[in-house]
Amino acid sequence: GENVEQHPSTLSVQEGDSAVIKCTYSDSASNYFPWYKQELGKRPQLIIDIRSNVGEKKDQRIAVTLNKTAKHFSLHITETQPEDSAVYFCAASRNRDDKIIFGKGTRLHILP
Amino acid sequence: AAGVIQSPRHLIKEKRETATLKCYPIPRHDTVYWYQQGPGQDPQFLISFYEKMQSDKGSIPDRFSAQQFSDYHSELNMSSLELGDSALYFCATNAQGALPYGYTFGSGTRLTVV
């Protein structure tokens, strides 16, 4: 089955700096890669996703890149703000209607 | 806009008791996924239903069962509860083949087994 590795497990960045979280996946049939933000005790919230026919996608301060050959994808957050502090999960799925497999998560701390 | 509704929000049970968690999808969503998230862990896929039929099964213990009803709501039944079952249980729903992409998660049920 699919295995998603995520790094780092914890990341601290100064407010205003950029944050990068990296993931790899094992199942070459995976073609949908969502990213979720989760605050303590709350539901995971989809922040951006990318499909395998696209190499990069951007939404304001958030961007995701995908390298299907290398089976890795990354989340980039620019101009970080205190409200970006949360746990971020990458995930992979064979298609958007299939179960999604999550990475272990990255706890992002934005330092004042 | 209507969201995915889960009930109850919190549940405290004793070991060996049973629990039933409910999930009400967004209108016109026909697929339900159940996830279990232990403290400090990632959500683990348990089971999913599409059009009232089980569509996939993950790491769901034999003590757990689930079903989807004619109105598309789903229930997760948990028996012989163990301390290790204490977790956040999320359901997520979507409409197969429809936009937008991605699940919508419910607010979760926090189950505490004592």
C-alpha cells in the first residue's frame, strides 16, 4: 500500500520568512496530493492540492510542487504569519475519490 | 453553507463498553470516509462507503463495524472498547466525480475510554 514520508517533523521559522515541508510517496499510481492544516483538536482543513498532470500550483502565499518521477512533493509557505502555526499534513491518493494516506505531519511554529 | 456533521462531539466510555459515532454528510455527498487520529498522530483510514456499500477498508479493528444508510449518513459502531481506542474520530465526505476536489472533514468526535 501507499506510504507517505514527511519531513521535518517540527519546523520553526521567523515570522515573515518562508517555510518548506517535503514529502515522498511510494505508490506510483498515486495522482492526487492534498495538503491539510490542522489546529489543535480541530478538523484537518484542505489548504491546497495538486494533481499529477500539474508540476506546480500556487494560491497566494502557498505553493505546492510535484515531481512525479522522483515521487516527491513539497509545500512552500512564504511571508509566514503567526496564524500559520499549526500541524501540516501531506497526503496522497490514487484519485480524488479514493482514501487518502497521510504523512506523519509537520508542526510549524512561527516565531515572533 | 452546510458542513459535515458529526455527533456526539465528545464521548466518554468505560473499557468493554460500546460506542456509536454518527456522521451526516453535506447534501448530495454520497461517499463517507472514517479516520482515527490518536494524540500527536496522523489520521489513519478506517473504512469508506459509497452509495451505501463498503468501498474500501483500512486498519479497522474487527471490534468496529460501520454502515451507510439510505440518507447517506454513516455510523461507526465500536464494541469492547479498549484504552487505546481513545482518539479523535473524523468522518469526511465528498461527491464522487464532482467538483470541487477534496474531502470535507467533520469536526470530529473525541472518544475517551477510561
